[in-house]
Amino acid sequence: MGEPVFLSVVVPMFNEEEVIEATYGRLKQALDPIGEKYELVFVNDGSRDRTANIVRELGKADPSVKMVDFSRNFGHQIAVTAGMDYSSGRVVVLIDADLQDPPELIPEMIAKWREGYDVVYGQRIARRGESFFKKMTAAAFYRLLRSMTSVNIPVDTGDFRLMDRKVCDALGRMREQSRFIRGMVSWAGFRQTSVEYVRDERFAGETKYPLRKMVRLSLDAITSFSTKPLKFAGVLGFLMSAAGFVYLLVVLYERLFTHHTLQGWASMIVISLLFHGLTLTLLGVLGEYIGRTYEEAKRRPLYLVSDELNFAEEPDDALD
Ligand code: UDP
Ligand code: MG
């Protein structure tokens, strides 16, 4: 076995049977010329199609193909976490399975790492073949998040990035359930830089990130990195009480010093609906935080593995 792994490439997969062989091919083509020992850590996130079988076949012929097979679908960010836990390279690259992130960029990232950077993230200068809606919501989200957090999360970056082993280990020690890896990497610090790229279309198949999962990821991101929404409730409540007080003075004045009849049925209903709605919304915001606190308090493992492929039984340094 001997030589330690230099580069680990982590590939999360959820129902990617249509692309995974092509991805494997493109990765090999991009990585072989580097001339360093590498491993491809595929994480099967509970796919219900042939994804795992295909990778198992690839792994028979190629020992650099490794796989962590989840017991069910745990979600993209968790899959990436597992891949990082299992990887052993000096540097670790996270890449999507659908070839939207070009593997050809990896050598460029490694070059930056050799210059002394610990994190090299891919920054999208353009996105091809994604719907207007997705681009708009993504752009708005990154900017909203930036305005809400004190952590400096770069805009328009996904999880496509290279990390030094020490960054990977640092993230490995952060075991929070709601994970927003881009944010966690920013939080961790270290020397970071970017390389620019054009995000391609998905090679085949369709997105595994429906709106539901996108909303969840956004909420995870915001709640993990900001408590501003909670404070917002306080500020809003204060402003509303102040407005109510001013209106009280107006009403008193009208009653005592004018002959206006006080009418109020319609305005009362409107105000009541409006403000009850607002209260419930803010309760919902509170719920997002409390729910996550509860999840965290259970201290469950982040994921369960049903099978492993091609990982050595012993850690590298156990037998010499
Ligand atoms: N993915 C995953 N688990 C999920 C959803 C997605 O491991 O529950 C993987 C998916 O296989 C892909 C990556 O996460 O490798 C990004 O997903 P996708 O390309 O569908 O997202 P999009 O690029 O459309 O945002
Ligand atoms: Mg994609």
C-alpha cells in the first residue's frame, strides 16, 4: 500500500446513475496527469437507482475508487461531511457528481495550494443551463446571507473547493446537524483564495435539489450563522408598540377634544389580522431555532453507513 494518498476527491451522489460513469472518466482524465496518488471517495446518499452498483463495479477494477454507502438519504451536506471523514489525502476536493463543476480545474486549485493557500474555492462567474429562477434565488440568497452574518461567506460559491488536511480536520470536529459547509469553511478561517470558473449544465439527469431542499439549506445557513432574525422580532415588536402608543394618543385626543365619532370596525379587523399574522410568523422564526436546538440536543450521529468499499481496514499509519 505504502505511498500515502495526496489527493482525495469527495463526490456525493443521490440517484446519479446517468452521470456517474462519465464523472469517473472525466475525473480520471483530469487527475492522472497530476502524477500524485489520489482516491475518489464516492458517497452514496441513499440512492434508489443503480448508482451504488455502478460504483461498486468501478471499484473492482480500480482501487482508487472508494465508496461510503449510507443507510438512507441524509442530504447533500451530510454526504460531503462523510466523504471528508473517510478521506485521507493531504488535500481534499469537494465536487458534485453531475459534472457541473469541471474536474479540469483541480490542477489549478492544487497550484494555488502549493502557493500556500489552505482553501481554494471555485467562484462561479457564470452559470449555464440553470433556470432564471434558480439563478435569481441563488444570487438573492447569497446576498441576503452576507447581509445577515458576521462570517464572511463569499458570494456565488458552491461547495466545489479544495481544502488542506488541517481545514478538513477542523471541519470534522464541527459536528452540528444543520450543516452549511461553505459557511463553516469561512468560519474556520485559514488562508483562503478563489479560482473562477463557468458553471456548466448538469451532464445528464435532473437536479436533486428541489425547491424544498433549497429552502431547507437556506434556512440552515441563516440559522447556523446568524441570530439576526431573532433580534429582528424584538426590534419589530418595539417599533409596533411605539406606533400603537402614538395612535393611542391620537385616539384620546379625538375622543376628548373633537366631535368626531370614533369608527373602527374595519381598521380593527385589518390590524388584528395583520398583527396576529406577524406574531405567528415570528413564532415560526423562533421555531426554526428551537427545532434546530432540539435536533442538536439529541446528539445523534450525523449519518449511518451500511457499507464501505475499498477503504483499508487499518488506518494508514497503524502497521509499518
Ligand atoms: N446530492 C446528494 N444528496 C441529496 C441531494 C443531492 O448527495 O439529497 C448530491 C447530488 O448527487 C449532486 C450534488 O449533491 O452530486 C448536487 O446536487 P444537484 O446537482 O442535484 O444540485 P444543483 O446543482 O441542481 O443545485
Ligand atoms: Mg448540480
